[in-house]
Amino acid sequence: KSYIYLHKKLLNVYEFQTVAAIMFCLEQINNNTDLLPGVSLGYKIYDSCSSMPMAMSAAMALVNGNEETVYLNRTCSKTSTAEAIIGLSDSSTTRGVAATIGSFQIPLISHTATCACLSNRKEYPSFFRTIPSDFFQSRTLAKLVKHFGWKWIGAIRSDNDYGNGGMATFLQEAQNEGICVEFSESIYRTYPREKFLKTVDVIKKSSAKVIVAFSSSADLAILVKELLIQNVTGLQWIGSESWVSSVNLAKPVNYRVLGGAIGFIISSAVIPGLKEFFLNINPSKSPGWNELWENIFNCTFATQDKAANINPCTGSESLQGINHVFMYLSELRIINNVYKAVYSIAYALHDLLMCRDGQGPFPWQVNGENVYFDENGDSVARYELVNWQLTEDGTVKYITVGLYDASLNVTEIAYLVFFKIPVSVCSESCHPGTRKAAQKGRPNCCFDCIPCADGEISNTTEIMGEILALFSLFGACVTLGIAAVFFIHKDTPIVRANNSELSFLLLFSLTLCFLCSLTFIGRPTDWSCLLRHTAFGITFVLCISCVLGKTIVVLMAFRATLPGSNVMKWFGPVQQRLSVFAFTSVQILICTLWLTIVPPFPYKNLKSSTEKIILECDLGSVVAFYAVLGYIGFLSIICFVLAFFARKLPDNFNEAKFITFSMLIFCAVWITFIPVYVSSPGKYTVAVEIFAILASSFALLFCIFIPKCYIILLKPENNTKKHLMGSRGSARANSSQHRPQGRKQTPDRASAHRRAHTHTHIPSTH
């Protein structure tokens, strides 16, 4: 036979549940001929009474194996040592036993010992547990506190390995998250009342509205009792798994103090057949249940030392319909850990018998869940976030409102019930015109707000960024409005005659130009610094490429005056798209190299002023920045020159005139920008660049598109083919009157215009 043993504390209903759960598991395993064929598992139970000497004595007895063993009402005469031990229920005694039996290589599997210290494989080489380590719970609690913005808290802990270890991890993580702790008090059930009263007095004098309690339910229950006596309510409690899921603590009377408490607990489970097994427990059939029976039915068994004179127990009482903690089997959180512990031993023995040892962590399917231990003997941390809520019938329930799974690094938080979400900070944020001044001897979360000296900071909120942002959004909205007008009137002559495809692409690029200025506003970040100049450079080149394409179309059309000229076939719609793509690709390549080799980044400028710290975006590479600007300037100059040559060509609506004027403003703005940019200090450097972006964008938008919109919306009678061709017809008539007779006529430029717009399907007239 192989034997499994359980340590049990003093008379405790929950420990009796653990015993019954182990008996149920053993019965299932022994009836399963596939899991351990030919092998039966037995058990031996010891009571450690949460005492280290008693726990060590029991451990030594299990290691030596000098006693008879009871197995399902049968006595095995052969002596044997334990194959594995399940227990203990608290971290302190578990540490002592785990350190002792580790040298014997006997596995110790705990279902409730959560101290992170037990993950030390050198000290506890044979320790395993089916409950998550407090290392995960402590870190998750700190993140929960940060999630609600609580920067000023109090801390309560049990004065044992569980409380001290869990709170130490929490405080370290809280410090990393910028959370300050006003007080940290320890409690323990054996402390005198004066010590608890001192803790209550500390809580009453504290300004923190949130308390994190890493404590056992037994210890916290004594503190809550004193808080109720002194009516200390209205605090937000955040609890560790040990007490936040306690049925004994979650009572209406305690809700005055702990109402709305939140915390993480281990996941619940369903174990088929367990309740039926519990209902069949009877002291007349199984030894060792007399104490529990007396507790449940308030009766007495007759023994050699005493007679059952009052309300004697018969042993035949039924547990059916009994309202007792022993029969609370709706969630099975701890019992499920016991269930997994027993089955993990059974599967390990199965692997050993099948010569499958040494394969590392091997997940077993236990009750529909993958169970395995990592290199530290820990199981995967999975928690439910619960919130104490008062139900309509007046009972207190802890309702699941979130989940945490360390294996997936996932945290989900749903709706929480508070009386009112408290604000827990030591000092309120300073208003504009004031600065923080540390309070001597207090954490950095506590400070005074004193007026800033003259010239350090404005006592009003800076509105420059808001004004520039409004202009950026206004420009984008106007551009989208013009695009809508063009789309609605896309079949009219003025839209078709001005290369509608490039016009829509130009409007799209202008929208991006306006929006990219928003990346310059606000506190510099990694992303904003990367996007600022690269987004601006690429969108402006796309914009200038479209304007350049429109200019080339106009120039080639009106210069193609020779008979039989087919120059327009070399710059048709396909070639126009390719030219825009080619020009823009060069800028994309420059920006890609910039971001890859020496990208911009945020930094604190301490050199510009000895009294101020200026938050800026370092260019990373000045050469790349000026390469981006230089390429924009190069395309702009080419576009300006070509548009200038075509500005006087005959046409009622020659687009080159407006392009020339827009590019003149564009070039003037950016030529002026360079010296102003270099000489502007601090925030004005960014403001100058935003102004240049907006001014040049508005120039292109208004000069090129407003005249067209004027005719479309206000002068629709001029939006005709006849009006567009009118001046060219007059020019041709005047020139033919002075042409010598008999001389071969040269085609007028109307034919060139006709070729320029063949792809727009506007027929030419003479």
C-alpha cells in the first residue's frame, strides 16, 4: 500500500471539510482501475494545532512510520513511511515541516500555505502547493490600488509568515507604483486587547481612506470587533484571499466596517459527487467524527470519562437539510485545492509506476483543469476579484467582478459597488501658479503647494496650444468641406477640367497636413517625437507632389503647340500617379532611415535656462531633419518655377496662376521659418513650426481651391465649357486677323488644351 497523510489543526470545521474531501478523493482513486491498478491509497491524520512543536512531532512520526495505519475501517499491521504529506494549513508551520522533511525527499503538498518564501527551492526542495503564491496576489493588489488612483493608504497585516511576507511584497510593489503608505500595523489573535486598541487608534487618526489588509480571517475578526465598538466606518478595505472570502467574517454586522471590500480569491470549482459523500458521513461508520458531530447537532457522545446525560448523540443523525458551515459546498475554493493535491500525488505515483519519471512538469487533467507545478513547486496563479455586496435579503455576498490569470497576464475588472469611490491622497494636486514643496519627515506623496516665484510659470493655464489646435482642426474641417463640394459637383466642367483625381488626392494630403500639427502640441512622448517631423515631412511632400503634377499637366498642355504633337501621352493619368508615388517614396525613404538610425526622442533641456527645465523632442539627427526640409524645399521651388512659366497662358481659368501664388506664399513661409526656428527658445520653437505648417497649408488650400468653390457655389453660370474656352477662342480670332494670306496656319493653343483634357472627356470647340 501507499499512504497519504493529512495534518489537521485544532477543532475547525473547515479542516473537517478537508479531511472529508481527502477521503472522497481516495475513494474515487481506489475505485479507478486505470489510474493506480493494484495499488490502494490510505491515510493517517495528525493534528498540529497550529503549533510548531506538534507539527514537527507529527512529521517525524510520518517519516519514521512506526504506527499502525487505518485504511477504510481496516488496520494495516505493516509499518510504512509516508509517500507524501498533504498540509499544513498555515505558512509558518509549513515552513518548519518543509525544511525538515526536504532532506528525506518526501513531497509536502499544501493547499493553503501561500507565503512566497516557500518558493525557495534550496530551502524547501520537496515542497509543492496547489494554491498560488502570495507573490502574485501581493503584486496584483498593488496594481488594483493603482487602478483606482489611490496614492495614500494604510496597511494591516497578520504578524506571521503569511502576513509579513505578503505585505512586504505588496509594499515593495506599491512603492514601485508610486503609492505611499501612511501606517503599517501588525495584528495577531493572541495579542492583548491593548495592542488591538492601539491599532484602532492609529486608524482613527489616519487621513488615509483606503486600508490594505493582508491578514487571516481570525486575526482581522478581532480588529473588526473593536472597530465596530468605536464606530470606525466609511473606509475602503482591500483584502487578501484569507479573509476576503471568509464566510465567518462576511456577516451583516461586519458590513458596517467592511462593506464594499474588494480583494482577490482563488477560483471556485464544482466537484461532482462530493455533496453526496458528505451527506453519507456518519460517526458510526467512520471513526474520528465525534467532535464534529457534537458541534453540528449540539449533542454529546457517551464515553468512558463522561455520560451523555443531556441531549445524547445517537450517531444516526442525518446531515440532510442541515444549515451548518460544514455543508457549505457551493464554491469549493479550498476543497478544490485539496482535491488537486490528492490527485497530483496519484498521477505522480502513476507516472512513477509507468517509468515516466524525469520528464519535467507534466500537466494533469484534474476536474477539467490543467494542474502542474513549476520549477519552484508553485501552481499557476488564477484569482477572482470579488466585491462585498449586501443582498436584498440582508446577507453579505462576495460577488465576482473581475478575473486575473498569471499564465495569460490578463486582468479584467467589471462593475464594483462602493458606497462612494473614495479619494485617498495625502495632498491634492497643485494648481497652476503653485509648485510642490516636500513636507519634512513625510513620504513624497505629502507636499505643500506654494506660489511660484515671478517668471517661473504663469498663474493661468497656457492657451497657446489650445488656439493652435483649434486652427488645425478648423483647417482640416474646411478641407473636408471643400472635398465634399468637389465630390457633389464632380461631373461639372470646372472640376473635371482641373484634374479631379489629383485634386482629391491634394485635398486628402492637406487634411493630413493640418492634423499632423497636433502631434507638436502637448508634452513630448516617444510616439509624438517620432511622428512630429516624419509625418509632417511625408504629408507635405505628398501635397507638393500633387501640386507639381497639376502644374506639369497645365504646362505641357499649353506648350504642346506643334502640329501632331502627342506629348500628353507621356504624362497621362498613369504617369501622374507614378510621379506622385515616386516623389513621395523618396521622402518616405529619408524618414525611414532617420527613424532607424538616429530617431527623435523626448528629453529634458537643462541648458537653455538655469531656472527652468524645458521638455523637448531631440531631433536625433539634425542632418536628417534638414534633409526632410530640403527635399520639401526642392520640390516647392521646381513647382513654383514651372507654375510661373505657365501663369500667363490664355484661359478663363488657368490653374497655374493660383498655383504660382500659393507656392510663392509657401516658399516665403518656409524661408522665413528657418532663421526664426533656430533663434526661438523653448515652447516658441514648436509654436513657430506649427505656425509654418498651418500657414503654408492654408495658402495651398485657399489659393488653389477657394476660387473654384466660388464659381461652383456662387457663380454656377460660369461653370460651363463655353466659359472655360471663351478667352482662347477670342485669342485665336484676333491672331487670325493679322495672319498673312497664303501662309500655313499654326494650331492655336486651344488644341493643346484639348489634348490636355482628353482624359476628362471635355470636347473642344472653335
